[in-house]
Amino acid sequence: MPQKYRITGMAEMPPDPIGIALRKGETELRDAIQKAVDELKAEGVLRDLQVKWFGDAAGQ
């Protein structure tokens, strides 16, 4: 049976926006999550994870 298709590489896809759902009024939890994300960004951890899993850090 002849091959009709071939894989040529990974398609470039823009990162999808993500979010975390919180109950309305959960400002303490929201602030704690934001602080953690900001720290991970400052330390370069988020960039490293994006490069590892998506091969690119352009979305940071």
C-alpha cells in the first residue's frame, strides 16, 4: 500500500491564553497566585518551562 501522507514537522501554533478560575471575591487567593506567577517569571522558571514544552519563549 503506497504512503499517501508524510510528516514534515511540527506546526507552529500560537500559545493559547490560559487562566485560573476562582470564586468571586477570592482576592487573597488571587493575590497569592499572582505573586507566585510573578516570582516564577522573575526567576526565569516560566520561560524555561515554555522552552522545554513548546520550544519557544516568545510568549513570555
